[in-house]
Amino acid sequence: MNWNVPNILTLIRIGAIPLLMGLFFIPGWPGYLASTVVFVLAAITDWVDGYWARRYEQTSAFGAFLDPVADKLMVATALVLLTADGRAPAILTVIIIGREITISALREWMAELGKRAAVAVSWMGKLKTAAQMVAIVLLLLHVPIQGVNVHLWGLGLLTLAAILTLWSMILYLKAALPILLSGEESPAEGS
């Protein structure tokens, strides 16, 4: 493994998951605020590690593998916690996590065929991610702030994220459909 700044930030993000879990269960406003701060800092490190890797040419195979894993683990953990606590509907969590598993498997399979570009990240995926991240922050905050029902806004954005999740998954599957139907096998499967 290359011990550069982007990879260290990614590992810190993974290490923050147990911290997020512990802080989430502190009752009341202190727990809401602390878990929100950890999630926001994790989101910031995600942006910083990507910027740093490109800016200072510190990209690596390890980072390319681990960065999206860290993101998905943090988001999935937050969604499961919010669902278990009753702050997020289970159906939205299942849609979002199910899509991530499906698209990750699709990308892996397409990469084995040498056609990874057919399922590259789209603007729809980026919009989904933005809505999802803001929704999680608002749902973690949970209590009204200066008369604004952040929980309701969080639910609205999480619903939007789930809709965009399904839409982007359909677009990815549509892009991959010709290859899926062509009968091409991955090198690991053989004939």
C-alpha cells in the first residue's frame, strides 16, 4: 500500500465509522450534533482525498479500490443507523444500499470485460450522491433549527435521492444491456 495523504484520509474515513456509531447513540442534541459532525468531516475528507490525489498525482490502485468502499460503508452505516432509530424509512435505505450493491457488481463485471467506461459515473449519480449526503446530514441533525424542520427536509431529500438512485441504476443498466445480452462471458467464467 502507498502511504500517501489520499490513502491515509480514506483509512481515517473507514476508522471514523465506529466513532459515528458510538456517537449516534448518545441521547439528545449532543449525540445528534456529534454524529453529524463526524459524518460531515468524513464527507469533507472524501472530497479532499480525491482533490489531493489528482492535484499531486498521488492516485493509486489501492486508493481507487478503497475510496468508493469507504464512501459506501460510511453512507450505508449512517442509513442503517437512521433506519434502526426510526428517522429514515427502511424502504429508502434498502433502495439506496441495494442500488449500490447492484451497480458495484455491474461495474466489476464490466471491468472484467474491459468495458468499464460503459458504466462510468454519470451526472445523475453525482446528483444522487449530493442529495443523499445532504439528506443524511439533516436526518442526523434531526431536531428543528431556528424553526426549520430539518428532519422533514432530510426525508424529502432522501426520497429524492432514492428516486435518483433508481433512475441512475436504470441508466447504468440500460448502458450495459447490450453487453449483458450479447452473451459475452467474463474471463473468469470461461465457456
